[in-house]
Amino acid sequence: MGATEMALLEPEVGAKASRRRFTVEYKRKIVREADGCTTPGAVGAPLRREGLYSSHLTTWRAARERGELAGASKKRGPAPQLPDPRDKKIPELERETLRWRKRAERAEALVQVQEELAALLGTPLEPEKS
């Protein structure tokens, strides 16, 4: 068999199928229509017409009972994270700590200078009382 004969025997591959998505209004319409069916087997007609499975109807009825079909659909994806007020406070506290640390270093340097000056003048400073 040649390459051209092989190409003729290979089936054509179509586009990748995608999952169907139904709007809330469409789900409500189908559930209302199915609830309106009174005779045995009548529910199958709208399902066949729309190309739906009975599991769709079961799932949508349960969603209606939970109140999920009452309003707009929930957005998909992760819930937006609200900024934590502590995240804003932490940098402020770090800046304040740095400012106090520098001030303490200056004060220690002044004490050091006073001690050296007192030693040069021969007048000892009073020892710190803890």
C-alpha cells in the first residue's frame, strides 16, 4: 500500500468537542417545562428535543431547591481576596521600629562621647542604676 492509499483510508479528525454550558434562564425554562408535564413519559419529549439527559434535569431541579437558579449564576474561579489591614500596618510598624532604633543608636553614641569626655577631664560619670 502506498502513501496515497493510506491517506485515503485514514478517517478525518474533526475539531475537539467542547462541554456545553447552559444559562440559568435556559435551565429554569427546561425545569418549568418538565414540571408542567403531567402524563407518564411526557418529560422525555423536551429532553429529546433539546438533546439533554435526565441527569441534567435532576441536577437542575436540585439546584432550584437550593435556590441557585433563582438569581444570577455565581462567578467561577477563586473568590477575590480582600486586603488584610494588617498588611498595611506591618510596613508602618517596620519604619517606626527603624526610626526608634536609629534614635537609640544616636543616644548610645552621645553617652559614649560623654563617657570619653568625662574620662579626659578626669571627672567620672555616676554609674547607671539598674
